Amino acid sequence: MVLEPVQQLVKLYFILRSVNLTDRRNIEYEVLIMSKHHKALLPILITLIAISVLSACNSKTERTPYPDVSYGFPIDQDPDSVYYSSTKAAVSEIKNASTYSSVILPYQDGICVLIRRETEDLTPLGYDMHIICRDGTERKTCELDTKWAISFCNIDDEYLISACPEEGIRKFDFNGNRLGDVDADIGSLGNITSVTSYSQGFVVCGINGVITFDKECRECDRFRVDDGFSLVNKYSVFEQGGDIYVIASLVDGECIMKADNTTGRMDEIDYIADITGKGDIAAVYAGPYIKYDDSDYYCIYDAESNDFIPITKSTNMLIIPEPLTHYAEPEVVFLSNGLIVVYYTYSDYVSPDFIIAYRDDDSNYGDRKEIIVKGYGATRDSGLKSAAYQYNVSQDEFFVRIEEFGNEFLYDTEEEAQNVQLKLMQEFQSDDAPDIYYGDSFDYDYWGSAGIVIDMAPYLAQCNLFDRGKLSSNIIRMMTSNDGTIYQVFSGYSLVGYWGDEEQYSSNTYPYNNLPSLYPNQRRTPGIYSDGIVDVVLRIPFRDMCIRGEMPTEDEIRELLQFAVEHGNNPSSYVIPLGPEMVGKRLISMFDTYVGLADSYHALSNDMGVNARYIGAPSFEGSTHPINPEGLVAVSAGSDNPEACCRFISYLFSDETQEQVLLNGWIPVNNEIMNTYLGYMTEPTTIPDDKRIYSKLLLRDNNRGVVVPFSEAEKALYLEALASADMILSFDWGVKNIIVEEIDDYYRNGSSIEDVARVLYSRLSLYAAENYQ
């Protein structure tokens, strides 16, 4: 019988796979000697050994060298397979403070949040400690006997350490009791920036160096920095291989520094830009972890390889969205108990939010079919992220992942922009095309007629969240083509174009050559160039004119060019633009800008010194009133799951997403959300406690420092502006470049208006035939 020896060999095979290559070869040698007694098994054994050795070589070649971080966030060697769910910490109401700052620490299987209350002038009032369970419930809260502490750390869940120059080092238990002070001279450190726990105790950092202490609070070592340094943030001290490292901000950039036990110095190891080769790409730091704008990963420094190793994939983290983003990255804190805390701050009078992200191995996120959304600014679109979160947690078949274009699709000039658009169109028709296109770089109506994107109308009709009854008729018209198809939708917008004094502009639509008469010495525009005038009058409505069969004639283009050179400036010259205040002084009649919510309209009217009326973009027959869309999306005709894509897109119209869009400065397409907001703005005292975040949007008189209501006169003109919006602004760089080139020919080469008009008309006609017919 050979069954038992075969079983032994199989068992040995798995033993071989579990040991290192050197030990494996020793075992294999012994097994080969033993196999002489079972010669029939020799071929089997040789095969198994070959497989095991190849496996060892491959694993040695392919394995990413993950550092041994003994006292930090637990690292998984396959971050692509790890997903996180999240919950909001139910922190009890914080009172008697104008502003807040926080320190977040691990505690048992949850978190400890220390919130510093401050007055308007940042005078500290004290610290509150909140113990929060992993599920977000608050276990207890108490006040600590410290006002000036800069930072805290947790020592083995037994006690807290605080540090600052004014109070020195203090010790507390987790019931808030002050256990005593640590007798240590930390004055030589200068300004204290951080106190951090590590395997042997804790580290106090200042601008002049570092002091380490053991767990009995006895001083161990001092490490100096001759020229001073500052941490990139208060969590950027970390331990690796028993050594202390920091990420510091120096004159020449961010740098890895190490505490050298031999010299007693903090030595520079390497600059991060040199390690990563990404000095020109923006990055955010979450403690010692770094994430670049062109990457989905948070990475940790690995001292052995002098490189950054990915530890967590940001798009695998289902984080409850931030209501009010300020267009800035929230603070992210990685904790040693495996939790990740995302910290949302809203500054004055509005308490912060803490979102606890936890590893969710019970979910099926990694097994779902993916829906990829891709475009410029997609990962910073708060409404889009809100919709993705809601959709991902509402069903278990699909997972929406939001991605940015890579650096190869960035551009600086109009010519580069046109080339990038051509490259993107090629990519979008390849196998790598995303399921959903994002952003206003393309004319999706044209793409729909070309079969590149689908008609979403039949799918959206089945989605309850896409409620036409909540949308204005002009919004629906902008989303719908003449034949009733819907190739593109958007979640919010701002108004684009010119604004004038309502006393001078009695209407909100004018042909460019029939604007109201000017006051003495008044100019039309604030220092605009002649190609800019043609761009406003011709490029903005160009697509719509082509579709309607109303392409301007050569005579109309010649008249426009004449108007432009008379009222505009040579593009090669430099003209200081005039500000909006010049409208009130009657030095200019119109001012062009973007206007979003009521606060931006109120600020514009104040700056202009008049009641501002939205004129839009004067053109041949009258004004167009373009919008700059937020959350503009279209579904690729190549997507395998168009119904799921549209169901996700319908979440852009949920009340939660629409409120998120509004809170971040965009006009929501949901009328009910907008009307509620305008009610709060006109009567600020009606804001309920559970909507206190709306107080961040209230109008304020900066001179008096008081809240002012949105007046009825302002509201009427603002609503008129919203109702007049009639087209989505798309950036057709081809038309733009043709205009710029031909007007440049007029100024540089002395071509006549007639010649320029003839060539411009010919080129635009050809362009229209190739792209819009």
C-alpha cells in the first residue's frame, strides 16, 4: 500500500510551503534521502518539490516588503481586498464654545475623543473627553483638568498623557481624574507639537527635538534638531523596527527623520518628493500615512526599502459623506486598534462630526460587480460621493467606484485641452472606458447622437428618486434633448455670465449689439479682450445654434468682429480688469462672474453697489443663460450594466444628496430643498436645531458682524436668475481655438475684418458640419 506515504508527502508539501527557502531546501534534501525506500514515489516527490521551490521564488519576487509597524495601524498585505464600513459617533452636544479642536486616540475597541473648547479669539476653555464605542455609541464623557494641552496619547488603555509648555506633562485616567504631573524638563524642546505613544512608552516632540519616556514616565533619551523642525501634523510620529521616525516639514519640503541613538540627533533620512518622485503632485497626510491625488492608496514609509508601501485603498472605504466640505480634505486618523476616524470640522458654533470606519469582513463589497465613474474632479464632488455611498449601502450587487483622470490628461493651454479631449474620446471608446463619464469637458448630447452614451430616460423613469415633480421645467429642458432623450443629467449648478444694475437693465435678455445705452464714460465690460467678446457671443451658444439650424451668417460674424475690436482689447496686451464695484460707480455696465447660492448673489450685489440682474451671455438674437453644472454625468454605451448605472445616478436626486449639493455652495436641482434653504435665508431664526449646519450659509454683515436676512428684493431677482437658466455650458475647445487663432491673425498680421470674418465663418461652418450635423 502506498496510500500512507502519499499522504505524508502531501503533508510535507504544505509544510514546505510554510517555511523559508533555505529551511525548505534542507527539508527537501532529507526527504529525498528517505524516498529511496519508496522509489515509486520519487516522481511525485520531485514534482511537489519543484512546485514548492517555484512558489517560494515567486513569492519572494512578487511580495511587497511590508514594514513591521509594532505600535501603529495594523497593516494588511493585500489592501485591495480589505473594505471598510462606517458609523457616525454620537458625541454629546458641546456647549459654551465658539470653536473646537480635537485629538483622536484609540481606546480599547473604540475611540477616545478629546475636544478643546475655545472662544472666538481662540482662548481655551477646557477639554472634554468622550469615550466612544466602535459602533458609535458614547459610553461616557467628562472634563479634563487641562486647558492648554497641545496633544495627548494613550498608554496601554491605562492612562492618558498630555503635554504643553504651560502645564508640562500631565497624567490622567480614563475617568477624567488627574493622576499627577511628570517631573521632566521639556522646556528645551521649545513649542510642543506632539505627544505620541510607542512600544516602550511615549515621545514628546517640540520644534527643537524629541524626548522619549518609558511607561513609568521616566525620561529615556533626548534627540536634538539643530535648525528646528515642525511635524506635518500632530500624528506624524511613528515607530518602526524599534526606532522612532517623524515626517517633518523643513524649508526644502517634507522629510523623513529618524532618532539616532548613537548621535542623539534627529537625522534626515530622505525627502518624500525624492522617495516618491511626485514632488509636483498634491498630497495629504493622515498622521504618518500619505495619499497623493493621483492614487487611491494611503501609504506608510518603509525604512528597510526607503519607499512608501500602500496599506489602505481609499475607494474601499465606505465613509459617511461630510455635509459641508469646504472643498478641503477632512482630517483622517489611523488608529492602532484598526479603526480609521474621519474628522469633519465646521468651525464657528457648529460641533464637529467623527466618522468611525471599521474593517468589514462580513460585507460582500469585494465580490460585487463594479461601476466605474471617471472624470476631472470626480473624487472631490461631494454630491457624487454622497450618491455613491447611499447606493453602495442600499444594495448588494454593485459597487460604485469613483476615479480621477490620470496626469496624462492634464493640460495648461487651450491647444493642449483640445488634444486631451481627443485622447479622452479615444479612451472612452476603448475597453478601458468607464461605465459613467463625469464632468463638463464634453458635449454628451452630441455623444448621444453619435452612440457613445445611452439614453437614460427609460431607465430613470423606473427610479423613484428621479422625481420630475421636484425639478423646475427649465432644469428638465436642459437635461432633455429635443427628441425626449436624456443623455446627461446633473445634480447642481452655478450661474455663468454677466450681471448688471437692474436700473440700467430692465430685462434679462439682450442681443449683444442692442444693449442699453451707456452712462457717460461707462464701458461695457471690465477689461475684456476682443477674442473674449467673440467667445461669449459665439462659442457659448454655438452648439445650440447649430442644432436649431441657426448658424450665424458671414455678415453676422463680420459685425460681431467689428463690435469686438471696438469694445475689446488686443489679446496680446495686458489690461487690468475692473472689479464689480465699478458697476455702482457707473464706470462699467456689466460684470461677469459665477453665482451659486444666495450668499454669493448677496455678496455680488454688495460689491457692485446695486441690485444685480442676471444678463447671462448676450448673443445674436438675445441672451443665453448658461450654467456651470455640478455632478454632470452620462452613461457609456459600452457599459455592461446600464440599468444599474442609471439607478445609481438616480441617487444624485435623493434629498440627502441634494442637501449635500446645496451645503457645498451649488444650486440644487431639487426645488423643495432650494425653497427650504431660501426660507432659512430670509428668516434665519427659523433654522431648527437639527439643521444648525445651515447657519454656516447665513448672510452676514462683515462690518457689523451680524446676520442679515435675504431681502425680498434680492430674492425676487435671484429667483428670476434661476428661472432664466437655459443651457449647459460645455467647453468646446475646438471652437475656442478657432476664434483665438483668427482674431490673433487680425492683430498680428493686419488682416482685415472682412478677411478674418470670411475665414472664421468658413472654419466654423466646417467644424459644425463635422461635429454637430
